[in-house]
Amino acid sequence: MPLTVSEKGWVVIPAALRKKYNLHPGVEVVVVDYGGVLALVPAMAKPVRQAAGMLKGRTSLTRALLAEHKRERSRGR
């Protein structure tokens, strides 16, 4: 969906997308540069609390790393 940047640098977000992502007047967004791709991301009110658990996986990476170290040590003996 092509958009045009105005002389002032403004871009109009289509109404359907504003509704879908609950973007209303006063909502803050962050412009993120992903190495050639710009993204508008709604700003988080409490980023640390909202990000908690985002990378949570099925297994603990710490446990997996410790188990791998234990296997390496046993091979060396």
C-alpha cells in the first residue's frame, strides 16, 4: 500500500490500519529502521513490563547450556 510523504514529512495512515491497530489521536508510535525497512511501532507505556516473557521458550537456555557444558566435560575425561 503506497503512501506519499508530504513536504512536512507527514504520512497519512489509512483508516482501516488505524482501526486495526487502535491508533487514535494522541497515541505515540516509534519509527524503527530495520536496515532499509521503516516500521511504525506503537510505543509501549511500560516497555520493561510489557516485554517480560517475550523471549520465553519451551526450555531454559541456561539449563541447556549447563547440560551441554556437562556433556563436554565428560567427553574430555
